[in-house]
Amino acid sequence: MLSRKRNDRAQPDHSHDTSLIARGTTVTGDLRFSGALHLDGRVEGSVIGEGSDAVFTLSESGHIKGDIRVPHAVINGPVQGNIVVSEKLELAPQARISGDVSYNLLEMAAGAQVNGRMSHQITRPQEDPVAALGLDDAVPA
């Protein structure tokens, strides 16, 4: 019980389960999810979070070769592609980004690396975050 309270404080309040892609698993193609997704494996394609409460976590053993478009992200591994986060982006010490990064709120730990442009985007509460970041044409229907 004590452990659960600690986890509740560390994570945003979400009423959904977390999906896990385990180490040794490779997903080829775009990956769309709602809720929370934790990646220890590899994705070769875009990772797209649907819904304003979608949370993506990339561990130090995970790897992305493609773009990431989510409202909330915690990155602690290598990403070869652009990242667009409409709410909060956390770059942990092992984050290695090769691509452009767009965010609303950024937390970057010592050791995290970004090789690309970083741009701060402000979304207004009543705006659609995807439309506000100009992604309507980038995300196929």
C-alpha cells in the first residue's frame, strides 16, 4: 500500500492501465495508443498518443526510430526522430535525441542530450493540442 501511494504521487493521475512493450520486442510500423505506454523494446515507426491523458515512457533499454507525438512523455533512451509533446516532456539522464523537439513544459536532467532544434510551443486550454502544433497534416487519418 505504501508503495502504491508513492507511485501515485510520482505519476500523473490516470484511470487507465499501462501497456508494456518488453525488452527484445520490436514493433515495425506506426504505434497508436491511448492511456499509458512503457517501452523497453524497440519501435521502428511513429509513436502517437491519442487522447489528452496519453503518457509515453521510454526506458534506457528502449529505442525509437521514428517520430513521437504525445501529450506527456518521459524519455530516458535513444530517439532517432522528431518529438512533439503538447503538454510536459521529461528528458531523463540517458535521453539521446537526434531530431527536433517541440514541447509546452520541459524538464531536462543533467546528462540528457538533444541533437536538433528545441522549440517551446504554447497550447491554450481550449485548443486541440494536435491542431495547435500544426500536426493535422502530419498524422494520417
